[in-house]
Amino acid sequence: MTTTITAGSHTYIGAKTLPPQAPTALVAREKFNDLLHETDPVSLLLVQAPAGFGKTTTIAERLAALEADTVWYRLDRPDDNPSQFAAYMAHALETHRPGACPDTLKRLSSEGFPDLQTFLTHLVAELPLDAPPLYLVLDDYHLIADPAIHDGIRFLLRHQPAYLTLVLLSRTLPPIGVAQLRMQGRMIEIGPRELGFGADEAQTYFDARLPYEISRESIERAVRRVEGWVSALQLLAASAPTSVDFNDLVAQFEHGNQYIFDYFEELLGRGISSEELSFLLRTSILDRFNAFLAMRVTGHNDGQALLNQLIGRGLFVMPLDSSGLWYRYHPLFNAYLRHLLACTAGEDVTLMHQKASDAWREMGQHEEAARHAVKARDADRIIRILMETGRSFFTEGQFSLLQQCLDALDPAVIADEPLLTLLRAWVTQSQYKFDEVEQWLSAAETRLKETLGEADLNALRCEFSALRAQVAMNYGDVDTAMGLAEDAIQQESRFLPTSKVAAASVMGEALFVQGHLKDALARMQDTEHLARTHGAHQNVLWSLCQQSEICMAMGLLQKAYNIQERGFQYAEENHLNHMPILEFLYRVRSQIMWEWHHLENAERCALVGIEILESQGERWYVQSYTSLAKVAQARGRQTLCADYVQKIQKMLASGEYHIDWVANSHATMLSFWDAVRDLESIQRWLTAAPEYTIENATNHFLQCNARNWARAYLSLEQPDKALPILEGLQTVAERVGLQTDLNRNHIALAQLHWLKDDRERALHHMHQALQLASTTGAVGSFLRLGKVLIVILKGLIADHALDGMELQRAERLIQLAQQQRDFSRAIRISLDEAIIQDIIDRPDVPELIRTSPLTRREWQILSLIHAGLSNDQIAEHLKVAATTVKTHIRSLYQKQNIAHRSEAIALARDLLSKIQGE
């Protein structure tokens, strides 16, 4: 018998049998604890993923953290030899557990073994039957190709002692009987989906590696773009010296990165055949594929076999599910392949897309068929698909796809088809290009009068009226919108059945903006029912979002929350997680969460909204960025808040948005500028801000827009300009029942009167705001006042004006306001007798404060000195002579034994920080 395990002495590289050295910024992968330490013993732990997913680092880190007894054997190409494999395995075991297999090692050096199975028989027989748990790690097992070694591992898995767990780290699925082990429940699998970093892990990693702060939104986008691929995230950290570079690199990943392309170049350069490369390039045009699609696009008769070959190479071919039928390429690998395809002469990419479009259409996947028809620039295919399923695209809210299709068509072709005209006009309306809507409708009316009969023209009038009603609504022409919507509802829709649903929605929206809240809610409920009967998912979700907004305006935030829950349930039941309209649902949920000061939930909803809209383009992120800026400010993260405000400004300057979006964004920008005392930006905003009217502020967004002016004046300490605005808004809000705006106006009026030193009226409005908050649950709107909120609320408490729930709410608001970081360098706080007494009563204040009490004016001057104002500025602020200020300062210094202004500032900082909980 031929001896395959040859005898003789061996030279061992020590590093091959040691766990790898931990990298810098090591992330603890605690999510694998249960798999590695707290489950029933298994024979095999298989960790299989392409290169760079952190297989080695993850397993080494977790086994070390769990103090698991581990034997490590790192394989190289020469280890694909039974003799060397056997020698190293025995050496690793004996080195780690002396006395584990001395006889096996002795025979290896003296006479060898006839084959690997015989070696393993001796090895297993020599190992003790019972011992503490032991992990035997074979790293880079994909380098093994010798069938004898694979058979040996099969043998070992059948006969290994119960305390031994074999751990294979491999880029490919090893041919060792995995299917049987899986069926028997004797193995645990960890794949790329589990190994990839999630957002929390990526944040931990970046926090340790980067010298600057990165927003959660940027981190999540990076993780999505690279699908958690650890090597790509490491490259990102190493290549981005600033946060701007970081975001630019993340954006670049969508189209590829040269360093990553170089990596894939090396990966594919290792003996890949021309047939395999051609298969990769041609299937790269597909976002996902099965064997049928691969065969249609590549022309290869046995696509499944070739696909299996590529999977066996450990390439970045990712299964979509456990069926083994559907696959896709990792997005970065796909970007690389498409780059190669574009550089390849002789490949007819247009023909490939046409084949892909036809194949998807045969499978009933019309969205995919349309995307490939667009990429092929094939007008005939696009028209055929839109005439068949364009209505479905519309009712499911696929406006981006519709726009791509319609942009590829001749305008004359669109004008000749009523359905195409309607789709084109609705898409244009959704992009806020209202003037263009009328151009499309007018062009179609002119052409279609020559070809359509009277019945079709009447139906078309209904559907065009619904569209024109929505445009009029967007322009703020409510009366025209109502008239057109009523006209649309009276007719039958023939070309786009949901036109009547849209008209009903416009009527509800018109009632809403007019301040007829109860009627608007009832109309939107009817619209929801009508949309459900048509199976119009887009309209169902839209009507639920509108109902939620109406309830929020009425101050019924809990009811609004419950309506949102119905929307989420409807989306889940109908598998609508891909629909862009869901962002609206998450947006209004984020607004409620912020108002209730559930900041983590508010942030999560905004981030999900961005993820939903990622394919639509960044211009639609305005509302989500606004929510994230509000959360960042509430958390005291000034740099992040500033970044979001800058992004919002850029978007508002480069696109048209509804006044609702604009007003909400401006409110957040003004709040930030006030917090950092950027009065120049506030003054500049006033010169270009949207105009306001008080009498027409019968809805939340016009109230918000006008209130923004008042807030700007308050920031600039011009309360007399703000007062008529806020009082006028209160009158309108009371008349139409805008309870949430009433709440916010009372808060602003409390701030205004406090600024005017009208304590009584300030406390009155704050009390009114607290009473309304028992219904609205408002928290965030109060906290926007900053530290002055503490003073006003403590004044109310000192006057014994609060009891019960209002007192509890005030105390909670004080606690939250004390926890908030002030963005400005100085603590600016107004003082009254109640606050002064609160400070004096504290046991840790200087004794001089008690024995030589300051007057109220001296307290004010001390606060203003701390805020950094000069004597002249203090005099201007208090509207007194500069000599009067100097007299007060001299008295203040004498009472507190102060010689220099720096001592006064230090005293003020100490006293004011006590009252603010800092």
C-alpha cells in the first residue's frame, strides 16, 4: 500500500497554529455569543463568506472573549497535501494540549500512515473520550482541493469526541457533507449576511477609527451601499480624512471605487475562464437572476451549472433566499462587472437589456421588464409595458420608474395616448412642476379631440379635472380645486380608474387647509374606503397619512399615532414595503415621536424614510433631514445639527417644495440659529422668507410659516414685531380648532412676554400651554425654548399655579431642559424672584450671596456679564444709561468681594449652571 502520510521530521511555522493578532479598532461581535457558547454542542461550525467579511477576525475575537479553548490551524496552498495537513493538525493539537496525541506524532515522524483516514483513526482514538470543550479552527479551508482531505474531514466529523467542535472558515462551501450535517442539526452556519457589520457595529468601528463625528444616517447609508462588507468599511475609514470625504466616498460606491476594482481584478485574475467571465459580465446587467434569466441573457444552455462553478470559486455571488434558485451579485462586485462590461468591445448591451426585458415580462415581473426596456432605450417595449401595467405602477406609487419610462418616449407619442398623458402629468405633478402639468394636458386635449368620441372625451375631462384639481390645490387655489374635484367625481373615469379617488382626496385636502378639520377627516375616511375598493395602495396610504396629519393638527396625537399603525399594518399585509409613499407614513410618525421626546424612535423613523427614498434621489430627503436635525439639536449634537441644517438649506435653494415642507424646515433652521446665536443668518432669512398672511393661516403649515417670522423677531429681541403675528395666529387657531398650533403659539407667547419682562402674561401663556399639552402630549415644542423654559416653569411652580398632572408635566419638562446642552458658549437665562430665591436656598452657593444679597437688577447684570456683553451692550439691553450699569456693577463687585470681570463671569457660571442642572 502506498504511504500517503510520509514519515519524517517537519518544520513548523509557529504563526500558523496561533490565532491571528487582533486588528486596531476591534469590534466586539457579541451577537455571536449564543451561537458559539450557549447552544447545544455541534460537530461543525461553518463560517462561509467571500473575502473581507471578517471570518477570521470575528471567530478569533469571539472565542477569545468567551475564553474558549481553541486550537488554530491557518491553511496555505502547500497545506493542500495530506502529509502536511496531517502533520500540522497533530502538531497544533499537541502544542495546545500537551499529551493529547504524542503517539500519533511519534508515528508520523517514524513510519507515517498509509492514508489520511488511518491517521485520523489513530488521532481520534488517542484523544481522550471526555475533556473540556475544545474548538479546532481550520482557517482558509477554501484553499483545500484534495479529495482525500475532504474525505478525511467527513470521517473526523463522524467520529470526533463530543467535546470537540470543528470550525471551518472558508470562502466556498466545502464538499464535506454539509447538507447531511444541516439536516441532522449537527452544524451551525454563519454567512455573509450575519458576518457583515450592522449599523451599530459600523458606528462602533467608525467611532474608534475616525477623528470626526459621522451622522447615523451617513453610517447607515454606507452599510447599505457595501452591505456590511467589512473590508469596504475599513477602506472607507482609511481613505476619508474628513466627514465630507466620507460622504463623497459613500456616494461613489454606487458606481464603484478604484481600490475595490483593483481588489476584484486580482480576485478574477486567478484562472477564471473566458466562458465564466462572459457569464459574469452579461448577468451583471441583472439586479437579481435565476438560471432561466441567466440563460436568456447569456445564451448559455446550462446557466445553473456555470453559476454553480462561479459560486464554488468564492466570488461575490449572494443567494437571495434559502431556495438556491435566486441570486444577485454584491453591489460593489456588480459595479465592477458593469464597469468591465462597458469597457468590453463587441458586447451588445442593448440587446442584452432587450432580452432581459422580454424574459422578465414572460415571468410577469413588469417593473423589472420596464427598467431593462428603459436601459435599452426601446420605445416600443416601454409603450407596450406601460399600456399593460402602467396603471399598476401608478397605484403602487412607482413614480420614479414611471418618470424613467416616460422620459424615454417622444412627447407626441405620449399626447396620442390618454393613459400615457395621465401618467406623465401625474408624475410631473408629483415633482412639483405644476406649469408643465397643464402643458401636457393641453397638448393631449388638442390632439385627442381629433381621435376620441364624445364618451371618451367626457371620461377624459373627468380625469383631467382630477389632475387640475390637485395642481390648483398645490397652488393654494382652494376654490378652484374644489370645483374641479366635484366635476371629476360626477363623471366616470375610464383611462385611470383611481382618478375619482384622487379627486375625493383633493376635496378632503381642501377642507383641511381651509380649517374644516372634522369635515376633512370624514372626507379622508371616505377616500380611504374608496381607495380600498379600487385596490389603490398608494391612495389608501396617502389618505391614512392625511387623516393622521388632521388629527395631529386637532391635537389628537395619540389618535394620529393609531391611524399610522393602521397604515403600517396595511403596508405589511399587502407587502408594500417598497412603496415610496411609506416615507410619508414614517415622516409623520417621526414628528409625533419628536413631539413626545422619544428621540431614538424619531431618529429611527427618519432614517427608515431615507432608506425608502434612496432610489428616488436626495432631494426628497428634506423632511427626513429636518427630523434628524431636530433630534440632533435635542441631543445637544451641535456639529451634526449644523450639517443637517446646511444640507436642508442647499436642497431648499435648489428645488421647489410645498410650503408645508418649507415651513417645517425653516422652523428647524431658525431654532438652530437661535441656539447658536447666529443672528446674522436669522436676519438674512427675514429678507427672503416666504410671505405670510394671518387671516388665511387656517392650517398647520401656514400657521408654522407665520410663526417662523415671530420666532425670528424673538431671536432678534424684537418682541413688538412678533406680538401681532402670534396673537393673530391664536385667534385663527382658536376659531378653526388647530389645537397643536394653539399649544405652540402659547409657548411662543410665553417666551415673548418673558422677554418683555411681563411676568404675569408669560406665566399665563405657559399655563395655557401646559393645559393643552394634557391632550397633545407636547414635549418637544416646549424644549425648543431652551433654558428660559426652566425659569418660566419654576416661576409657575413658585406661584403655586400648578397641581396634579400639570405640575408633574412641568417638573418633567424642567428635568429634560436641564439635561439639554446649550449650543451657545454663554448660559443666557432670565431671572426673576422665584429663580433667585431658588439659587439662594441651595446649600452649595457662596455664603456671600446670602449675607450680601444682590438686587434683581444686579442679578440681571451678572447674567449679562456672563453672556459676554460689554457695559454699553448691557445698558442697551436694559434700556438704561451706561453710568447706571457701572453703578450696579460697582455695587455687585463690592458685595461679592470681586475685583475683576473674570471673577464675575466665573461666579455667574457657577450660580446659573446650578439652576440649570449642568
